Amino acid sequence: MLHRKERILDNIPAGSLGIIPLDGCKEMGKRVDEYLVSWRTKEDHDFKNSVVFNGYEKDTYLIDAKIPRFGSGEAKGIIEESVRGMYLYLMVDV
């Protein structure tokens, strides 16, 4: 039977972070992105250079996406980059 060493997983991210702000939330999305970038670069982790923290620090967490509208008022979302393995947060106005 395989025995594993005990690990503390409190602060280890399970995936990269991505933010997609829709048109009504572009300004708020930029502010959230600026906050995350500054917060994550200042935060110190013992394992920051570990493979599990790959993608933890980025220049931006905003994902390139478009939301075109049809004449009927319906819309569709087009994500312009790969988001595999990411935690995505969609910022929408209500």
C-alpha cells in the first residue's frame, strides 16, 4: 500500500485564476485584476517556485473574451484563449 507524507494544503492553489468581466463590469474587472496582481506579487510563500504555484503570479488575470449580440438580443460568449484547468470568474452586472 502506498503511504503519502502529510502535506498542508491550506494555501496551495488547485488551478490558475482567470477573470472574464462582461461589458457592464469592465471597469470593476480592471480594478479587481490590479488588486490581485499587486496582492499576489507581495505575498510570500515558501513554495512560490514550486510547480504547484505555476501561474499563481501573472501580469494580468483577465481572459480575452468577446460577447457578441445578435439582432434578437441574444448573445454568445467566445473565449479567445485556453482556460483549461483554470478557475474562471465571470463578472456580470445584474
